[in-house]
Amino acid sequence: MPITRVDRRKVRVEIDGFDWTKLDALTDLDIARQVAGNPDAPPMLSENDVRNLIVAGRARIMRPLDVRAIRRKTGMSQDQFATTFGVSPASLRNWEQGRRQPEGAARVLLTVIDRDPSAVMRALKR
């Protein structure tokens, strides 16, 4: 989407001319219909929808990884672990302190390290 410069006066005219009563009159159903009609909007899921997805086996809830325990299992310091496995020391600290959770490939790598650290070390030595 291109970025364009807009004149403040034009924005002010549009805001001042906006019919706020129409906005206030929107029901949840009206909003849901508008969101459903917008191909760029993410799907709106209720708690019940999420529960149904989980029950149907179409969603997986990832439990948090204990990254500190995984690192300690290897016997490495934070710096050694980060250097060996190619993760940034800052990310490793954030994971260990619970500020963030690893995602994607990092999560997969940490899971493999947790289950069989020697296999990962052998693969890295080749």
C-alpha cells in the first residue's frame, strides 16, 4: 500500500463531517459482517470457536518451552549456547526470563536439543 501525504485541513473536514450516530448504531452483527466482507481482515474467533477448533483437532496449543532447562541440560553458558546454536544472546535471555517464547525454526531446534542434544551436536560437527 503506497504512503501518501494528506493535508491536515482535509482530514479535519472529513472528521468533522463524520456521522458518529451511524457508528454508534452499529451492532456486533453489523461489525462482524463488515469484517467478514473485508479480505484483508483476520478472522474473528470467539472463545467458543477456539474451543471447537481444539476439540476438532484443527488447532494446537503450544505449551511454553523451559529454555533455561534446555540450555542447562547441555551444560553450556548462555554465551556458549547462543554461539553454538546460532541464536542471539538477547533472544536467549528473553526466552529464559519468560519475556518471549521462541517461535518457528528456533522452537523446533530447541525441542530437538531438549530431546537429543547429542544428535544436534553431531550434526553441527559434520
